[in-house]
Amino acid sequence: FQELTKHECYFINGTEKVWFVERYIHNREQLAMFDSDVGRFVGDTPYGEKVAQYINSQTDFMEETRTAVDWYCRHNYEVF
């Protein structure tokens, strides 16, 4: 079995336009993903929809994830 979480930052024109994407992958199949432009997790499979619904109900975790554009992407811009 393979479990993978990917965190990605995308930059346009330096740090003018930044967005954060987090993906949950199981056995090479993406179950759910968070896109900072959408602001919530979206499921890609029937099980992924249940996972996304559960994660979206976790208010503390979602607040931290929504702010990842600043504390993760912009903070590490020069490193990336």
C-alpha cells in the first residue's frame, strides 16, 4: 500500500499570485485535494468525497490549511 500527501505551491509573478494545493493519494489514486482558491477539500472518488467532508468539518485544521498560502508558500518562496 502507498499513502502519500503532497503539498504544492504555485507562484505567478513572484509572490503576487500564490496558491496552495494539498493532495491525499492512496495507491496512486488521488482521493481528495485542497486548493486555496476553492478554500476547502474536494473529493475525487466516492470514498474521497467522504474523506473531504470529514476534513472540511474539522474547523481548526481547515483554518490552518487555509492560511498555508502565507505561512508555507510565501514564507518559503526564496527556498522554492
